[in-house]
Amino acid sequence: MKTYAVGDIHGMKSSLDSALGFIANDSGGEAHTVVFLGDYVDRGPDSAGVVRLLMAGPTLSAAKWVCLKGNHDDMMGQELLGLEHMDWIHNYGRITLKSYVNDEFSDAEYRHNPELKKHCSWLLALRRYYDDGVRYFCHAGINPQDPLDQQNPNVLIWDRDWYQFHWGQVYDVKRLVVHGHTPTLIGASQMPVIDRVDGEPRSINLDTGACWPKEGGKLTVAVWDNEHSRDFRTVQF
């Protein structure tokens, strides 16, 4: 059975539509799993459309969708539901809110928008990781010094410090770690970053800057053709 992982979308619904079209064709109608790595909102023009699509779920009966939480999804939900003030609106939220309400919106318009409140509740309820026994999917990464069942929840959606660890000297996670969160976009390069140990992939970063298409950013999908394999191919949109 094939498994697909979709990198950070950030409001780029057109790229998501293209990726899902590819997955539908590539899967051939057979059973498959699609894991979305989080950060569905902010930066791009149609965060509302992205969340609507994901909340609706797959149109193919053979598809299983797993939606993970990203830090941007968490920030939006926490602030708009009044659980925590994270200054999300001033840092990221204006363009996201414009996909829900009029350009000139008031506090009441966005805080009491029924669809927006429903979306925020859905985003906050998302899981932070998915483990299929071969691959461990999360938004930001893991602390390799800790067992997978003892990861700090905030590390899974926020952390970037785990890059300092040398894989050969820390806890053996026995999984391929698949994540996003840290854009790999450098100049004209938008390829996924793969860490290897003894030639074997240990982690892959699928955030390739989809929300910056003018700078060369694209949405990356990783494909595992065998449910028991770590070997993958990538496609970009």
C-alpha cells in the first residue's frame, strides 16, 4: 500500500489541488494513506480553502487522510478562540483572515465568524504525530535523545534545535522521521533535505517553501510505493 506525505501548504490551495490530483492518479484507486504535515494556514492567499478541503476529507473511498498539527495552525486556533495571546494576527494572521471575512474586518467579525471558529476548533484538535511502524510523521521534528513515545508535544510542532544532534550518537528511533516546518528554500533551490546515516535515510524535511512561488518555492509530496520501505520518491507542485 502506498503512503504519501504532503509538506507545509500555507494557504496555497492551488498547489494542494495539484498534489491531490497527482495522488489520485498515482494511487490508481488502490488503498493508500496521505499524511499532511501541518501548517495549513498563513502566508498564502487561501488558508480558508485549504482547511475546508482537508476538513471535508478524501473523495476517494480507498484513501485514508491523516492531518497533523503545525505551529501556525496551533497559533491561529489558540488566539482566535481566546485561549492564548500569541500576536498571531499581527505576525501572520491578516492575510489568513482575509480568506474568511471582508478586507476591512473588525474584531467581532473574525472572532465570531462561525466557520472560522469551527476551523480553529478542528485545527486545535489535530494530532501531533503519526507512526506507521516504519515512518514517524510530525510537523517540526523530534528530540532524538528521547524515545518516540516520550516526545515533548511542543517539540513536535515547534522545535528546530534537533538538527544539532548527530544521529549516530543518540537514541535509535528505528523510524524514518518525516517532517516539515523549517523551509529548505535557499535561493533557487527548493529540494527536500535528507539526512542519512551509513547511506540510509534517517529523516526528510518536506517544507520546500510552497508559499513563496516567486522565489522558487514549491509544495513537495513524498511517495513510498511499499508500506514496509524507507525508500521514497518526491514530486513537486
